[in-house]
Amino acid sequence: MKNPEIKALDLTELKDRVASEQENLNKLKFAHAISPIENPMKIKETRKLLARLKTELRAKELDK
């Protein structure tokens, strides 16, 4: 998900995406702890996406 796509989301969509990406990150970390996943860079990518989503969410909350 690119930054323009993130900026196009509204507040409720951002909150939903943050929740789903957080759940996805937890699942990836858990799977990696049990047995190494095929592409561990997915954890890093998911973490960065989550940070971008949270940053945009915070910016929109402050604008209100």
C-alpha cells in the first residue's frame, strides 16, 4: 500500500486497517518464532506499513 492510497482512506478505514495489520504482524512474528518463515522481510514491511498507517491516522485525528 503506497502513501497516496493511505492518504485517500478516511478515519474509520484507517482504524480498521491498523487493526488488521497489527493482527497480521502478530501472526507473522508468531509463525517466525515457531519455525522461520520463508521471507522474514515481510515482518519488516508489515511493521513499516503499520507505522505509515498510524502516522496518517494521527495526522487526521489532529486535523479534526
